[in-house]
Amino acid sequence: MNSATLDMPSVQHLVSPEEWQLRVDLAACYRLVALHGWSDLVFTHISARLPGPEHHFLINPYGLMFEEITASSLIKVDMGCNKLMESPFPVNPAGFVIHSAVHEARADAQCVIHTHTRAGVAVAAQKNGLLPISQQSTFVLGSLAYHAYEGVAFREDEKPRLVADMGEANFLMLRNHGLLTCGATIADAFLSMYVFESACQIQISAQSGGSELTLVDPQILQGIAQAMKVQTGGLGGRFAWPALLRKLDRLDPSYRA
């Protein structure tokens, strides 16, 4: 792919205002994931479900770095990851297996983020998983599920087991693999991943100290959902999202193209 290929014409005039806004937010999410160092070259995905009954989704063009993605370069696909609009870029149906499983089972999951970060995979490889040792971990543990590793996740027959393991949780630790979050909005899914990744980084750092760890009192965990609402003013991801977009606009507003 050369620079000319990346110079995508805008598709704003071809889509509804609702879809365009979703494209802008999803492109921003890709840029933010890259900015925070959570991308794995081109090998993970963030998906967003479009409004309507058709079960159409937006996903990244396979082969583009996350910092290259724009609103117009995102590809519209159906549940089978078949292209619904012309694009010079390929898609990766195998990479969409996990995402389509969650979207299909969870009507509340507009956005699904999956990462392969070092800290996330490191904690996913630990027998006891995420430990209640930080404030960040307490926000995750109230809605955390685990799914056992079954090899590279491209087989359709794994989907029912993944969905059953996840249940109604918003955080999923894929054993030996990585992290996954879902949210009712792109902002919610991103904030959840920010907290999830932070909790894993803190755990690895704390364990490297070599001394015994102090665990959070289990009674504190019971009221953590309300504490999280207070922390974000009851807005969830929307509380931080405008500030994150302003930061992106200062650094490189090309995600909006």
C-alpha cells in the first residue's frame, strides 16, 4: 500500500449523519488505542455496530496501522464480515470472529475492543487472573469474566463457548491471549479498556517488587459499581470522551477525514 492508496476520498456524503458520527468516533478510538501503545501492529480490531436492524458493523481496513485509520477508511461489513461498501482495502474475517460473537449475543454492545498488550497477556497467563490490589482493578472485577485459550480465534465453533463464558460481563480476559471490553458506546468501551489495561499494568509492576501484595477488602468490591458512577459523574465514557477528542485534534485531526 502506498501513500496514494491511503488518501481515501471522503464517504461522508454517502452515509447517514448517524453513521458518519460513528465513523468519526471509531476512527478516534483507533487513534487513541495507538496513542496509548495498545495496538499490536495491525493484528487486533475495534468494531462498532451501526444503528438499525441489519446487523452492519464498522471495522478497520486490514493492514493499516491504527494511527493511519480515518472515518472514511473504515469498512462497513455484515455479520459475516463481507464488505458492504467499496474499499481498496481488505478485511480480515478471521479477526472478526470474536467481535461478531459478542455483537450477536449482546444487544447492549455497540462497540467491542480487543487488545494484545504485554501487561494484558501477562495477567491473562496468571492462574489467579486479575487481583484486587488497586482501585483500577476494583472497577473491573465487578463485571469480569474469563475465557480459556482455544488457539487462534478464527473458528466459528468457539463462539458459543466464548459467549457463554462472557455472559453479561463488560470485561473479558481471554486466557493467554489478551483483553476485551464492550460498551453501549465507543466512549464506554474505550474507558473500560483504559481501566482494564491500567489494572493489568499496575499488577505486573506490583508483582515485580517481590513483596507480598495487599488485597482490597472484599466488602469494598460490593459497592464499587456506584463508586464508578460517582467517578464519571454518571456519564460513563462520555465524561472523558470530549477531552480525548480535543487531545486528538491538537495532535492530528486527520482521523475525521
